[in-house]
Amino acid sequence: MWQPRFYAYIHGIAKNLNLKILACGGTENHIHLLLALPATVTLAEVIQKLKANSSRWMREQLATFEWQKWYGAFSVSPSLLGAVEAYIRNQRQHHARRNFDDEFVALLKNSGIAYDPIRLFAA
């Protein structure tokens, strides 16, 4: 299974960028990260650097790998950090009941974020 090594590599990238990963988890087709971002870096910069560095490593490991072009980001209240950490660490159990698309739509709805269901997962 490649995920534990991949998550360790992601943690290494984050450390080099002075980021703190509070939780990391996912499945074969996506990853969830709970990050504490310093005020000196934008989320877009962090995502770009994490994707660039990890995709190079993944291609060395699996030969073919590509990140999706888009990503979702949600802020988390400090009072909910424990619940979000548990949610991220239990992705396998979540996805036994709900696929990624349904999960993402639920996150958007729960966060009050408007979206176009026709264009949401368009390539």
C-alpha cells in the first residue's frame, strides 16, 4: 500500500515549507489535509507546492500519477479541530458509505457554499 509512504512524503514537504499538518488521510483518488497555515503563505501557494513536489515523487513510485486541477478548502473553527481530525483519519470508513462526489457536495452544503451541480466535477 503506497498511502502511508505518500502521507509521510507530504508531511516532509510541509515541514520544509514550515507548515503544520494536523491530520492527513484519504483514499486512492483523493486526500484530505488539515493544515495550520502561517500568515506568510497563501493557500494557493501551499497547494501548488504540495502538488508539484508530491506528484514528482508519486510518478517515481507508481509511474503514472496526476493531481486534479481543482481543490476544495474549508476553514475550521478551533472548537471543531478534534472532530475534523477524526473525520480525516477515518476516510476509508466514510467512503465505504459515501463516494467522493457525494462527500464533497455534502461539505459544500454544510458550509453554505453555493455551487453549480452541472459544472462542479466537469473536467
